[in-house]
Amino acid sequence: MAPSRTAGSSLIPSGESSAKPPLVGLARSLSSWFHRATGRLERHPVAFHSLSGVAVLAIILLLASSQALPAGSLPILGICLLVSFLLGSLCLYIWTLQPESMRRPKNLFLLASVILLAVAITRYFLFFIPSVNQALPNVPLSALEYSIPVGLGGLLLTVLFNSRLAFAGALAISILTSLLTSAGLRFFLFSFVGSLTAIFALVGRKDRATLLGAGVMVGLANLYFILVWSLLSGATESLGLQLLCGAVNGLFVAILSLGLLPVFEYLFEVATDFRLVELCNLNHPLLKEMILKAPGTYHHSVVVGTLAEAAAQAIGVNPLLCRVGAYYHDIGKMTKPLYFVENQANARDRHGKLRPSLSSLVIVSHVKAGIELARAHGLPPAVVEMIPQHHGTRLVTFFYDKAKKVQDPDLGEVEEENFRYPGPKPQTKESAILMLADAVEASSRTLTERTPGRFQGLVAKIVTAIFSDGQLNECDLTFRELRLIEESFIRVLCGVYHPRVDYPGFVFEGPAARREFNQRELSRAGILKFTLERPPARGEGDDDRGQKPTKEDQDRHHLPKKGRGDHPR
Ligand SMILES: [Fe+2]
Ligand SMILES: [Fe+2]
């Protein structure tokens, strides 16, 4: 369901898009229309609050249509007060005990939509249960009520938000749905047990297959609850059918969550753990394209991902978001890969003939290009926002210093602001970690001696420089967390640049390695009779003269003269 790719960036033949089924195209059009609409609405929070109000009104209307409540205006007034209390408590909970990012109007609308969906599904099932009962008179209504997938709400809230909010939301959903049936307490307990099981079944799970497992767990919890309630009430006549309906309930929860979750993810652009795991897949079109166009940047991104993920784990923030942010933070470099040193290899330096100010513009432009590519490929906003924030408003130091050296004194001082990234500075701990990991990885490549002591000094210098530049002013990192991040960086760098034991029989460096390489090439071409397998003759050792072709060999076989035979490696 990734949105269509930009023509300039795609390595996939254009025919691919035309081969897509029309339904996929329709889904993409609807999704992009919804994103544009919500993007515009986000600039006007009142609009989203109004939509949340509409969702709350729909919940009230669904509850008011319940057959279990007495007719009249007083029950409706009671419903209004109860819904206001429950949803107001949820809002208060979000404002006081949840992260600030949860307070966005879009998230509140998403929360109201999930609760509305849970209530609507329950109402829909209760509407059709009498008809099913007529068709299957042997199955009592109480058994059919156990097939209502009321645990779905808690499951969706766990994946879309977090388990703490899901716990509070499940409580509200259980209270509201219990108003729809005549068996109020029984249905409340049944709903709450199912929801809690779904929440606990998903803790720490990061792939969609676990939704099936959560459905199975909900089914088992239903069986347990039905058995307990039957024993408590002494009504065991239709226990078998009740247990069967409870098991089917788990199946409904799994199927509906698998179908509905991607809809919420794409419509509301939520970076759920499931979505982030999918984006970590190195077969993602953007990453595959980066391997071909900018291999140096690709490798840099993977190492930054390892550094950032370890640091996030050390301070208890989202490691998966850090890894995904790192994988995609420099995708904008694909538009001009050879202007970035990690992709130049043996190519000439493209900045040689450019003015420093122009070079700086080219370097800075990878941020804007990255944002455009990320949006075109439908990356979640949480990942897109990390692209500009990984540089914040830092200075492009290399070209700023170069500009100062070549600047004509008559033209005045070089403006530092012209050599800074546009920002914004990191707004979250994850973005701050990415900024630090990016700078540490890049500078670690300049080290010739890679020892723990050198890494410690490098990491300390980089973190101090970024902190002193004020780049961490707008995120909530504490000094203690910075120390933990530094320690994890040093640990990972020591692991990445670990030493290895020698390979017996192989020499990779120095004159002996060159001699061995030449010997192998000549032997392969059949020019010289000796091979690598031949044990070195007495006196050959590491002496260059021992294995070099003689003057006679060179004349006979037109071999290159000294100094021209080294193969470029
Ligand atoms: Fe970058
Ligand atoms: Fe980078």
C-alpha cells in the first residue's frame, strides 16, 4: 500500500505501477486524499476536535438505541453524562500521565474513532443476534452474546497507542458496551477480561502474526471466564455452546484486527511497531535503491541504526523508531550521491570546482530531498520528522572553514547562518539520539587507531560539541541519559571495529601482500610457472627480490616495469 513513487527516484520500471490491480490504485488514491485532508486539518486543531465531538455524539446515539435501556429522555441524559465522564477521564489521563505527543488532536480523534468502532461492532452484533437465534433456536441468546468480539478495542488501542492507554480505554469500552446488553455485569466482566488478555498478549510483540496469537489467547480467556461465570451462576445447561461461541469470539478478534489495523495505520499515519518492523526490512524499495545509488550512505545508515538502537534501549525510549529513523535519515543523498564523501570511493571530488557556499547548499539539500522522498513513499510522519531533525541547525563546518579561508577580506566576514542546516532541532529523544549517532559514526571513520580509549575521547567530543551548539535544547534528554548514550555508543563502536585473528597463509597488507597478489595474477594467466601452493624457497621470505619477476621475465613476457605493476585495490 505504499504510495506511488516519484518518477525521478524509481529504479523499478514504470510498467509496474500500471500492472497494479485497480483496487490497489483506488486504495492509494483514497489514502493520499485522506492524508491531504488530515494534513490540512492538523493546521486547524479545532477541526479535529470537532471531528472527535462527532465521534462522541455517534457513541451516544448508538448507546441510546440500545434495547436494554428504558425509553425516555432521562436515560439519554444519563448516557450523555456517563460518556462525558468516561471520555473526559481518558483525556485527563492522556494530559497528565501520557507523553506530550499523545495530546495531538489527531490522536484524540483516533482514540474516539477506535472506541466508536468497538461500540458500533457490539451494537451491530446485538442487532443481528435475535435473527441468528431464530435461525438456530438451540443456541441461547446468552451463548450468542459471547461471540461479540468486544476485546478488539483493547487490542487496537495497544497497537495504535500503548498498553497503558489501552488499559484505560478497555475499561471505558467495557463500561459502555455493557450498557448495550441486559446482562450488564456479566458482559462488562467478559469484555474486560478479553481486552486485558489481548493487551497482555501483545506486550513486546512486534509482528503482525502475533495478532493471531492474541486472538487465540482471547479465545482461551473467554473459555476461562465462561466456565467461571457458569459455576458462579449455577447455569451450566448450554455450557458447551457458550464455550464454542467464546472460542469463535477469539477468531473474530484476530480476523478483524488483521483487517482493521492497517486501515487505521495508513489513514492516521501511525508508526506502530508492526509498521516500523516492516520499514526495517532491507528489501524496502527505498533501501534497495540506496544500495545501488549510494552504497556508502547505505552502510553508514545501517551502522547509525545499530548505534541509535543501542542508545535508545539504554535510556528506555523507542529503539525501533530510532533504527528506522537511522535507515532513512539520509535517503535524500540518493539524488546527488557523488557529492557525499562516503560515496565517492575512487571518483573525483565533485566539490573541487564549486564555491564553498554552493557546496554547502548541495550538502544541505539532502534534507529537503529526503523529506520529499520519504513522503512520496508513505513513511510515517514520526520517521519523516527525524530527517530534518538529525542535523538540526548544525553548521556545515568543512565548507564554512573553507569559505573563511578563500573569502576576499574586502567582501566582509563569511556569514555563519548561510552554512547552517535549516532545522528544526531535535524535538524528541529519538531524534536527538539519531543526531548524536550520525555524528559519532561519521567521525569514527576518521580514526586511524580504533581503540576503546580513542572511541571514548571521540564520543565525548562529539556529544559536548552538539550540546554546546544548543542542538539538544528542545528535547528532554537529561545529563544522566547523555552519559548512558555515550556509554552505549562506545560499546557498539568497539564491537563494530573489533580486531580479528590473522588468517594463516594470507597476507593482506604491505609489500608481501602486493607481491602475493602479483604472483597470483601471473600464475592465473599462466605466465609464471610457480603457483601459490609452492612453498617458498629458501631465502625468499619477505624479501621483495625473492618473488619478483626477473628482468629476463619482464623482457620475455612484456611484464610491467617496477612501480607500474601494483594493481589498484
Ligand atoms: Fe544527513
Ligand atoms: Fe547521516
